[in-house]
Amino acid sequence: MALLGEGLSGAQVARVLGVSEAAVSRWKRAYAESGEAGLSAKPHPGGQPRLTAAQRERLSALLLQGPRSHGYRTELWTLARVAEVIARHFGVRYHPCHVWRVLRGLGWSCQKPERRARERDEEAIARWRRETWPHIKKRPAKRP
């Protein structure tokens, strides 16, 4: 509004601010109708979250306990499993495809587990590669 007050046109203000002329026109109309209050940010439309903040915090704690503590055979969280935990503990049903939004809101990310044994001994593997492998590795035949 300060730029418009300085005598700049709507197109000039739009260029300076990097917005569309329609946006400047909307701001001008809102200011004329409601003053500074007309320019304040409005809440975005959309539904309310199905889980409250306290429920989301509790869900995070439940997930940190691990899948085995919730009766699953492996230590791998899947979207379907998280959806089941949410339904069981909070009575709220999510389609597994939408659970990722809840998880991202909690700060969780998608991670693929490594396909290695926990008991893997990196030092023993390095020693085997250094000492044993060169002796059993096939070498190409020497050409005459």
C-alpha cells in the first residue's frame, strides 16, 4: 500500500514485488474495504486434523517403541501398520496412502532398511578381503 501511496501504478507495484497485477488489485480492494485488517493473513481453508496435537505426540511415542512391541513380527514400520496402530489406539481410520502425511507432520521420513545382518563384523570382512580373497580369486591366464 505504501508503494501505491507513492503514486506507483498497480502494474509497477506488481513488477517491483514480483506478484500479479490481480494480487495488487485484491490488496487494494481489501484495504479500501477493511483498512489494515483487510491485509492480514487469513487461515487456509481445509478440514481439521483428525488427530489432536496430544494424540500426534502420543503416536510418535508409540512408534518409537517399535513394531514388535505392537505385535508385528519384524522391525519395519509400513504405512499399513501405522494406520492399524492409529485405528487401534485412537479410533481414527486413515487409508495407508495418507498415513505418510501424518508421519511427515511428526518429522518422520521414509527410509529403506539396509539388507545387512546386525551381527555383521565389518573388521572381519575387511580382513577376509585383504588376506583371503586375493589367494582364491581367479586370475586371467597369461598370454604368450
